[in-house]
Amino acid sequence: MAILKLYNYPRSGNCYKVRLFLSMLGLEYERIDIDLIKGESLTDEFKQINPRGQVPVLMDGDLIIWDSMAILIYLARRYAASSWLPTDPPAEAQVMQWLAVSENELLYGLARARATLVLGRPFDLEMCQQDGRAGLSVMELQLSRGDWLTGAEVSIADIACYPYVSLAAEGEVSVQPYPAVCSWLERIEALPDWLPMLAD
């Protein structure tokens, strides 16, 4: 089997979710770090791999997949048990709903608030924090009903939403007002082969 390659930036939450899932699946891979601060993702050479000039990018043999959500779906279908991404249409749709939250309220809210403070990006901090809290409120309601975002089992929905929630404090957004979210963070961090963002 061809070795997996992951083009990665260590402090990117989107890259972290891919590394986290790879760890939980026990998959070996070659990690190639790209320095976003130095603009290494914007070179002509890198854009041959991903024309969007972004990480993460996963290579599986000759197959190139970019975008963290697409990578999670690919890994779940190709290498994981079906519980990570069910094939039953209603259950699959439940997962997709939370992937949308990860790419909307959490990305535009928590991730951008963090990027404003940590990376000096020119986003509206107050608006990002407001959007992030809206996403946390949606998660709090769901997680008050069950352990995981889609029900009784952990799925890629939880992996997709976890990084920027766990890093919310770096965007000056507290998760303490959301006790069900806090308990969910603890459950994820107790899973086998969980690893912190800067573990390696």
C-alpha cells in the first residue's frame, strides 16, 4: 500500500483534525510541514499540488485530496469503520450537518477569532467571537442530549468540530458557559490515540 503523505502546518486547526483522525485510525504517514508564514503554500510548485494554495493536502499514491473536510470523508470511507461515517442516508446526513457547522460557525467564528489574535489576520474580532458563541450554543443544545454530535457513537463530525472548539480560548472565547461542550471535549481527549495539537 502506498504511503500516505500529509502537507501540514502545525498550528492549523484544519491540519490538526486530519492528524488527529490519522492517529485514531492508526495510519502511518509522511508529514511534510509547509510554513504558511513564509508563504510556502503560495509558490507555483505547491500550487501544482493544491491550486488553492492551502493546507492540509493528503496524497494517497497518485491521488491528491485537499480540504480538511474532503480528507476526513476520504479517510473514513477508505480506511475506517463505518461508524465514523455511516452509509445509511439519515445517519450520513446527520454527520454532514455537523461538518457544515465546522465549516461555518466554527471556522468563521472560533477559527477566525483565533487567527486575528494569534496570526494578526484582519478579521472583525467581535463579530468572529459572536459567530463562534453561536456555534457553541448549537453544539451545547445537541450535546445536552447525547455524548456525541450525531448520537451514540463518535464520528468524523466530532473530529471536524473538535480542534477550533478546543482552541477557542486563543480567540478569547470561553467554553466554560457550555458545560455539555466541556464534557464532550473531555470525552474526545479520552479516546484512544488522541493527541494534542503540537504533540509532534
